[in-house]
Amino acid sequence: MIADGHGLRAGSPASGEAAATTLRVPDFFILGHQKCGTTALYLMLGAHPEIYFPAVKEPRYFAADLRSANPRRRPAGRPQTLEEYLALFAGALPGQRLGDASPQYLRSKTAAGAIAEVAPGARMIALLREPASFLRSFHLQMVSSNVERERDLAAALALEPERRQGRHIPRGCHNPSSLMYSEHVRYAEQLRRFHEHFAAERLMVLTYEQFHADNEGTLSAVLRFLEVADDAPLPSVQTPPVREVRSGLGHRATVAMRKARNNPAGAGQLARAADRLLPDLLRPERVRARWRAAVYREREPASPELMLELRRRFKPEVIAVSEYLGRDLVGEWGYDSID
């Protein structure tokens, strides 16, 4: 039951009576997209004394439609009930603004309505990025996260029709919708879902490009939007680009060993054995350097032909979101020169 505009009432038995505890709901949400500056914004805002984020960076609680259908494949630590979710914010000090930075919310088809039911007075921050560069960066992240096995972006895009039929889904992919790349850039449709539940003045739309070009100025605008002091000294953050995977097998072995080290009980016997043996074999720095060079490489420039093809393909989406927001993203993103 909603007690007031700031929290929910949760009852628990104590000495034969129900003892009520007020659980606060978030004041704002960083909606996404991924690879659009959400992590940098989260880190910068998290250093503000008037803002509190939970230890779980991406709770994703309200994106129920993006959860794995198999409970055993859901990441540990993510809340499954409303009470578990609200408990994440129990450590906040009185007066702090509570934030949830889950960049999956923007593409979720259920998150907007679910958030409105629990936190109708919350504010939303959405970050968009020029579609071609976004998809390239997001695809690299999916490969790095072992969600995507196809390391060629054009080939991954071409697999979408078959993947909609449930084919060619990698074993590490818990939610196949994440690999429907073209669905991620339906910006106008995604924003419209939130405008259906929240007044326009409660939704701030930024672009990755403006945040990257003017970190400080964009951050000040966000702080004013959240109604906290905009003169607090905060760090400037630029997150490093994702490295390209050269060897899929070597990368999967690296990830498996890391998981075995962090969660031995949840790792397979082979991964645990490799984690015990390989660190000694790779102990000399020159050997580790050779391993890294064999498995990863620095990010290579994108194919100009592919990027032009993507910009032509997604120009209608850029026109749609420009018209929807009343903002010339066609010009800002250079789509006015695309035939």
C-alpha cells in the first residue's frame, strides 16, 4: 500500500503485532540505452552527496519482460520481489534522492507502466545515441558479455529473422530479445511508452554525443532536473570502449575462469580446473600479454560501407524521434546528408 509520495508501507510481525516500516521508492531512473553514457552518468551522480544508488548497479526489477524464463539463469543479487527491490535503498540517508540506473528499462515494453504504479512522481533520464554507432558499440558489448557469438555485426543483424523464430540463439543469451538489434533503436516508440505514464517535464532526453562533448554542462543540467545542488564537485568520467574479441573460444575461457573465481559453486568442473591451473601458467607478464593479444585486439575502425548502410536503414527512425521530440536529431547526427 502506498503510504505517501515517498514510500510504501511494509508490515512484519513483531511481538504479536504488525510493525510497519516505511520503504522509500526511487526518486529517479536512468532508463538507458546501454552504451550511451549511462554508466558514466551513474558514476558521476553517485558521487553527489544528495544522491543514493544501491550497491546493485542495474536492479532491472521493472523490466520483467526481459528476465530469463529460467530462474536458474537469472543473475544472483537481482531482486525478484518488490520488497527485495525496495530493500536495496534501505541504506540511503534522509533527504537523499534515490536512483535506479537500469538501462534495459527503455527498451522494455512493461517497465514504464510498472514504474508508474510504484513511483508515479519519479523523474526519468533517457540517453540516446546515433543508431549506427550505438549498434556497433552495443554489438561489441554483447560479444564481450558472451551473449552474442556472431562477431560480425552485419551477419548478426542478418540473423534477426531466424532468431525471432528461436533459431541461432547462443547458449549464453538468457533473453533473445537483446539480440534483436533493430528493435533497440525504435527511440520514438520507446519514449512514447514513458510519456503515456509520466508528464513531459518528468522525462529528460539526452544524447550520448552531447554528454560526451560537454560532460560538465550536461551533468549540471541533470542535477538541476533532479533538484539537487548543481555546484557539488563531481568527477568527470569517460568509460573506456569495449575491446574487440579476436578469439571467441579464448574469450569464453577467460570469462568462464573469471566466473569460477568469483562463484566457484556456480561454475563447471572444467572452468574450476582451468582457473586453478592457468593463473600459474600465465603468471609471467609476457605470457599474460601474449594471451591478451591472442584473445583481444584494440577496437578497429568501423567499415564505412556498413555504417553508411546502417544510417540509410535507420534514417526513418531518426526522423521519427526528431519529429516526436521536436528536436533536429537528423541534423545533429548528420542524417541530413544521407539519401
